[in-house]
Amino acid sequence: MSFIVAIDGPAGSGKGTVTEILSKELGLVNIGSGSAYRCVALATIKAGIKLEEKEKIIDLLDKIKIEFKMEDGKDIVYLDGEDVSTRIRENDVAKIVSPISSIKEVRFKLNDIFRKCAEGKKVIMEGRDIGTYVFPNADVKLYFDATPEERARRRFEQNKQSGIDMSYEDVLANIIARDKNDMEKEIGALKQADDAVYIESTNMTIEEQAEAAKKVILEKLQAHK
């Protein structure tokens, strides 16, 4: 029987980091939706396809292979056999991932893949519309949030650790622009599911945020048995 944890929230709200922590601590399969869309964006760049060439982007989904693996305690993302875990976080990918994720056919194809991955498994998945669209019947729904300034600070620090050269001002501008874009999407817009537990993490450490989420999940897991 499947057990699905859906975590939604804006960019930089901590959902990716918390998902990684909880997948390891609770033995949940981590399905990386955001990384999958970033892989499509990177494949688009590599193929020299322009954003307005939507049909070509859609066709890429039938040609590329996206994989998620746990290696040495780390979640690794592969695109056509290449480790792109750091590459998909770089600025050129970040700039186009939101418009690419707005293409209906891209979302439909990836969502079908995500749902098949969850069949008969205990999974955790984070993104923008996991609890509202991808898994509307998820056993646990969480919505993370924090101020744009705090989310930009977190992303800026992550970029520095990954060797990505991008100013705080640029990160903040991207965060604000992405929030607007994500909330105004025709399909899969960023919003809190009616039955999601809201966690405001501006003044939380990532450990405190993870513990708050873990408490909700464990209560549901106990009831699920």
C-alpha cells in the first residue's frame, strides 16, 4: 500500500532540504519533482532549443532519461547518465525552469512518471503543486513558507557552498519573480492545499523545520499501520 507525503511551498522555503532529511530518517523514497523539471531545462539548453519552441521541448521528454539515486548518503540526480546535481542549480537553468514547467504537456508527462514511481511505496515528494495536483489524495500534506528575504538568504548560502557565483540581490530578484510566476500559472499554480499543515519557517533552523514536519508525518504513519 502506498504512503505519500506531499510538501509544497515557494522557492527557498526549505522543502528540498527537509525532504532529503526526512527521506533518510524515515526511509521514504524521495521523488525530486523540482530536480526533474530542472533536468528538462538543462536538456533544453544543451539541445540549443529556444523557449518558444515548445514542441521541441515536449519531444525531449521522450528522448532523455532522468534518474534519482542515493549514493554515499546523498541524493544524486542523473540526466542521461551524467551527474547533474550541481549543474541544474546554476543560473542559466534557474532562469528558464519556471516557464518550462508551465508547458502543460511537459507537466503531464512528468506527473505520470511521478505517480508510477509512487505505486506501492512510501514516498516523499516536494514541489509547487504536489498536494494540490500531482497527489491530491496524499496521506500527508505540508506547506512550507518563509519571507522572500529569508528564502533568498538561504538560496544564496546554498549557491556559495556549491560554487555558484550569484549575488544576493540577483537571488532575491529571482525569488520574487519566480513567486509571481508560480502563483499565476494556469495549471499547477503555487498554493496551499485546503488540508495541508502550514509551517512558517522564517525564524526556524532547518532542523526545527524538519522536526515539525516529522511530527506530523509520524502521527499519520502510526494511523496508517
